Amino acid sequence: MKILKLANFQINHMKKIILLLFVCVSFHGNALDRLSVKNILQKTVDWQIKNFHYSDSGSAGHLHDYGINAWTNAVLYTGMTEWLEIAGENNAAHEWLLNIGEKSRWAIAENFTQTRYGLYHADELCIGQFFLEMHSRYKDEKMPESTKNRLDWIIANPPDTSRIAANKQSWTWCDALFMAPPVYARMASLTQNDKYLQFMDKQFKSAYRHLYDKEEKLFFRDGTYFDKREENGQKVFWGRGNGWVAAGLVNILKQLPSNSPYRPFYENLFQEFVPRLVSLQDKSGYWHASLLDPDSYPSPEISATALITYALTYGVNSGLLDKNEFLPAILQSWKALSNAVDETGKIGWIQPIGADPRKVTADMTAVYGVGAFLMAGYEIYKLAE
């Protein structure tokens, strides 16, 4: 009996050694080393800074998508702050980000005349992630002030909690779970005031109960999609929408201490949801605009791929997901993401602003996709030690 146990131990030990060798070869074969990762991130940063534009005037709602503190640009700035962790503060992105903050006055729109959607809209809060991250670096008290004022006002004036999709006071669409909850979690870390986590947790769980399909382990974009079907008869689950949720979970977990009573729910959801997303990755390493009907949307979709890669790689780096099990998917996804960057540094195959799966082409780019790429690249860089 002892001999049999010893033999089994030796076999299992050899399997681990072979797997480790496979991992090392895989890393080398896919050029997943820190220098190559840094170089491609630098190239995309340089291109985006050179080609960055924003609106400072326009019709109602225009600034919501294209203003300097719009959600679209806020995702880019968040990715840029991750890049600073790699490049250091002597990089050109450092001064660029500080300049963006000063031009925006470190402010979220603070009255109803400045925003089409009112003071509650989750997308309007996304810029707070950037402001609070910059404050953590420079301790300038003007950086978090506007964000804190907005969150305090929302908590003091509870939102309409109806779950209809048209209600933008509550988080009735899955994108909102990236835009707003991490801001509350960051503010709780900054102030050590639990009221921000209490509010975030209540609102997040309400959205989760409304939008999460427990059979498919995926999130509907909003309630209008519950009864819709793709051409193949499958339910409609948007790639980027689910990517927003996955990345939002990462940005919440990064702010929650290991002993936080709030943490188990978000860890458990992460460990159920992200592996389900991995199961839907195609053989080329991409995710598509439609998660359950990729044949109708055969093109790669880079914003979804980057957001999911960010979550997946964070899961491995943090120990929430098993490295041996998920490393092949990470290698494939980073290779796919890298292939979407052209020789100038422009990232293509990014679906334009929308709410559901749409066709994507190689020339389509968008700042939020670049931000997601930089977030994924940061976690890849950490993994490639």
C-alpha cells in the first residue's frame, strides 16, 4: 500500500514538473516577457496621446460620450494610470494625465444643466476612478473633492429603485457595474467611511439579482433583453457588457481588504462568472460581440477581449483563479490582443458605443477599448515576471 501511494505521489509530481515546463515553453513561445509587453503598451499609449480628442461643447448628451470627463475617456485615463505603474512618472503619460485632470477641474458635472442624465447616472461617475487614483499618488485634496460631493449627494438623496431599463438613477444596465461601484469602493478606502460600501453593496446586489442569469452565468445588458434571442436561438449576452462587469468586479476587489465582510460575495461571483466567460473564448483567443452566437458576429471584438483578459489575469495574479488551469487562455488572449495593434500603435476591432452586439471592422477604434487594453496589459505585465 505504501509503495502504491509513493508511486502515485511520484507520478503526480512528474505531472506537475511537465506542466511547469509546458508553461515555461508557452511563455517563451508567445513572447510573454516584460519587455515585449511594455513595448506594445508604450506604442499604444503614444498613438492614443497623439490622436486624442474631446468635445467641450455640443448638443445635449454629446459631452456624456465625448467630453473630457465622459465615461469613454474615463476608461482610457484609468488604463493610463495602470500604465504609469509600469512606465514610471517620467513617462509622457504622467504629465498628460495631470493636464487632463487640470483641464477637467477634477470635477464631475455637479448640476443638472451640465449633464443630460442627472446626478445619479453611473456613467457620469466613472471619471471618479481616475480622480481618486491620482489623489492616491499626489495627495492633492482638490482631486477627490467633486467625486466625494457627488457620492455624498446621491447617498443623501436615495435614487429611484425601479428596475426598468429607462431608469438611470439605479444601476439597471450591466455597464453600470464597471462605471460606478469601484468609485464607491475607492471612496470608502480613502475616507474609511463604511457608508460608501453599504450603498455600493446594496445597489450592486440589486442589479445582480435583476440582470444575472444563473443558468448561463452571464449578465443581460438590461431588462429589455430578457426575451430577445440571437439568430441561432440563444439568449442575447453582449460581450463588452459582460466584460464591463468582469472588470468592475476586479476594481471593486482591489479596494476591499481581505477581511472585509463585503468581500465573499464579490469573490464568489468572480469565481463563478469569469470561468464561464473563459469557456466562451474562441480558438484564436478572442471574445466576440455576442457571447452565445459568435457565428453571427465572427469578427474579434477587442474591448470585450481586453476587459475579460484584465479580469482573468487579475484572477490568476491574485490567487482567485488557478494559474495552471487558466494560463493557456491568458496566453491566447494576450496574443490576440497584441495582433489587434497595428504598426502605428492603433488598436482596431473595437465595437463603437452601443448596447448590444454589432458588427465590428479592423479600422474601428475607441478610447475605452484602449483603456481596457492598458488595464489588461498591466496585469499581463505583472504575470510575466
